[in-house]
Amino acid sequence: MTTEAEKRPTLCIGILAVNEAHRIAACIASARMADQIVVVDSGSTDSTREAAAAAGAEVHLHADWQGFATQRNRLLQYVRCDYIFFLDADEIIPPELAREILDAVHSGEDAVWEVQWNQVAYGRPLTLMKSTGGIRRLFRTETLSHFDGVVHEGGVLKRSDVPVRRFRHRLLHYSRETVYGSLLKLAQYVQLGAAKRAEKGRRGGVLRGMASATAIFIRLYIIRRGFLCGPEGFLFCFFIALECFFRYAALRYDKLEQGAALARR
């Protein structure tokens, strides 16, 4: 005789990580409500894999980095549950959002759920800043085909008529902890963003970069109220604007690096 627990839909939380030993345990702890937690490590040189295993996750190593979409596709092969929620190692699921995710899973609905971020930058939650549009994170496993994209990759569904829902509560996103870390992330995302635009035949240059950076800074700092979040809010908006500027500069001047980034997809 099957119990109610055996009949209910199950949830896997999949996490991509590289050199996240200092925060992977907290990330996994916030995902404890899942039936399965899978960490795909991209070749960490610190103790990320050991810390993830000690925290109770199933850990797999795929060190030949070929892009975010490829890593998420690799993670899919390990999923044994009805639903998959994708979580990054620099994110935390608050208890209120965890309950919402479980409610969605237990509903059994074939849908896609979006979640918004609460950014935490340089030690300060930017709670007065408006969040960006939702990012799709919860999928029914049998409906998700694969992921595609160089950066800010998206899930490709097997059907086009799947409804999209949105969670009310937000993920905590610890995207920028230090200025040094922000500079490293800037270099990575500039290269990937330039490669993505090069593939589409876009043109780069300093003037285009300045226009893009000015527009995004005004949108983040003024329209989305980053100015209410003090110096941390300014730094957060400024680094994103810098990323926009250097993306177009790299598109114009860094041809070899773009080719290398596309080759690693």
C-alpha cells in the first residue's frame, strides 16, 4: 500500500559551483526541503566538493568548462525527481520561498515558475531597490528539454503551451561580496557577453559602450531606485554599467578572446 509521501511529486535542487567552499554549505542548507540535491562542480581548486558532500549533496565533477548551458545540461542527467529547481552557489532560498516551491511541486502542475532576486551587495541587502524581471528556475523534469545560451542561459521546453507562474517571495543573491570579486566577475561576463553578441553579428566600439553603460546605470540607479541603497547600491549599479561598457569595447577589440569563449560553449 503506497503512502501519501510516496505518491507526492518529488523535487531535485541542482547547483552549479566552482571555488565556492566559503558559502556552498549555506546554499545547500537552504535547499534542505528537496528530495535530492545535486552539485555539479566545474573544477574547483578549493574544498568546494568536499564541503558540498559533507553538507549532504550528491556531487559530480565536470571540469571541462564549456559554458553555463552545457553545465546545466550535464546536471540534468543526474535528476531522479519530478521537478528540478536550479540554484546558484551564491544564492540562498529563504524559508518563505522554500514553502512556495514545495507548494508548487506538490500541486503536480506542469508549469514553469519564475523567481525574482533580492540582491545582497558588499554586505548590504539592497531591499529598497526594485528587482529585475523573473528568472525561470522551477521546471517539471519531463517537460524541460535542455538549456541554451552562452550567458544568462535559458531552459528550452518540449512544448510551447506550458504556463508560466511567478513566486511571490525572492531568492537572496549574494552576487557581489567584494570589489576584487566584482572585478573578476566583470572580466568573465564581459568576455561571455561579447562572444554572445559577436555570434549574432553585433557591432562594438567605445561610443556604443558608453551609450549602453549610461542607459543601464540610469535604469538601475534612478528608475530601479539603487540610489536609496547608499554606497553599496551605487557600487552595484556602477559595476553593471562597467560590464555593459567593456562588453562593447571587447566586442570591437578582443576578437581572439571572443572566439575562445565561443569554443568553450
